Amino acid sequence: MAKPRILSGMRPTGPLHIGHLFGALDNWRTLQDHYECYYMVADWHALMSEYKDPSRIRQYARDNVADWIACGLDPERSTIFVQSDVPEHTELHMILSAVTPIAWLERCPTYKEQLQELAAKEVNNYAFLGYPVLQAADILMYKANAVPVGEDQLPHLELTREICRRFNSLYGEVFPEPEAKLTSTPRILGTDGRKMSKSYGNFIALSDEPDEIRRKVWEMFTDPQRIRRTDPGRPEICNVHAYWQLFDQERAKLVADQCRRAEIGCTDNKRTLAEVIVAKLDPIRSKRKEILSDPATLDELLRRGADKARAFAAATMRDVRQAMGITIHG
């Protein structure tokens, strides 16, 4: 019996960080056991915000794939590819844009929020308004049965489902309607207490060297009311404690009790946490370096992934053209 199929991806706009590890990559690794997985480097989506200086997108794409594999994605079990290596994505994007009302895009609940967050990138462009259509093309291209999403991403997937229903109602049942594969995504704040974001630079990267990790942990905010070492702490509002819960839940309970009883100070707490994070990320960083040291093998891996993705995409586009009656050849 064939496995159900999923599609997921990331924009290569910078180094991957622990938010990606706990929020997506750990889940992606597990999904390989139960689904036919297509994992995509969404470089056309990255261009939406990085159009002023797209020169680093390709390198970030390679770095990100190295991180994916270092975190457990298996190219023998998953199709790993770069979006722009499969031109059919832009073709289906064009077709879907013709059947998608502008009002659907303008009502997208995160549109204004992200417009503000990325204000410095000046993303008041067509690509940003229309990126949900390209996202729909990505998902529908592989006739995905499910898409792994957190609850905050459900509106985006619902828009894909609406586009899918509209296309099928106009031209016949070409695409399955993708279901949400809800994933438990921990809320991970940046080291400065704000939302963790590459644009804020408030993250611990998977590729950070040990001393850089120690520096970032040292600068993390703690309980603002704990001024003296003897003051009882409130771990429930402390960002350092939140990181403990990510990296060692059992030890987090002990540290929280010690904090409440003022048996451990913030300085010692940060020092210990930093070493735990260093130990957790060390094998990922080492594997990543090994992958990037052999560019020919990485190139071949991405070529094979693109070939497999293109074969599927070409078949999908034949179905689309035939359903629409716009087949030119044959």
C-alpha cells in the first residue's frame, strides 16, 4: 500500500536555528517513517523578500540542506530539492493565479503582520501578496495528501484548499484536497525575548561554534525581578528556563525548583545551559561541516532530488493542461 504524500519547505533566507530544529526538522525526520516526503528549499519564496540582494540565496539553500541532513533527513527516503530547479512550479503558479480572487489574498490573516515584520525589506510587492498562490502551487504540484503545519499556519493551508476546490470545480478533479497534519510546535522566543527571527538576529544557529553559543546564552534575558543571587526566581517567566525545557525537560524541573528556592543563580544557570546546548548541537554542526566539505556529493544529491521532483511535476502539469484543454502538443 502506497504511503500518503506530504510536501513541506523552508525559505533559504539565512542560517537555520534551534527554532527550525524543534519547530520543524525533528518532525520532518519522524514523518519519513510514515509518509512519502517531498522537502523543498523554497528559493522563489525567498526572492520575495530578498530581491534587493539575492546573491546569497543559493548558498543559504546549500547550507540549509546540509543542516536538514545533519538533523536526520535521509535523501534515500525523502525527495530533497530546490524549488527553482523545477520550473513547473512557476507554471502552475501562473495558472492558479488566474483562478484566485485578489480578495482571498488580501484577507490572509498574517499578511499585514508579516508586512510590518518585514518592513525593512520593503515587501509591498506583488510577490508578497501572491506568495500563498505559489505556496498552493508547491503543495498541489505533488498532489500532497497532507501538509505538516502548526495551528498558526492553518489559514494558509485553508487558502490552498480553497484554490484547490476552485480549480477542481472549474476543470474537474485534478488535485486531492490536502489535509492539515497538525504538529506540536513549541513556542520558542529569541534570546532577547522577542519572537525568534532571522530578521531580528536573536537566534542560536545550528552552525554556531561553541563560544558563540555561550556568548548568546550569556546575553539572554532572565527574570527581571531577580536582582540578587538570594532572590527567589520565577522560572515560568524566564526565557532561560524555556530553553531548558527544550533541551532537557527532566533537568528543567530540577533547575526550576533550584531557581525558586534561590539555590542556583542566573549566571550559573546560563553557564550550565550553554554547555547542554553546545553538546546537543555538536553532532549536527560536525555532520554539517562534513556534508559541506564534499560539494560534489551535495550537488549530486540535489540533482537526483530535482530529477525525481520534475518527473512528478511534469506528470501533474500534463494532467492540468489536459483538464483545462490547453494542451499544445499531442
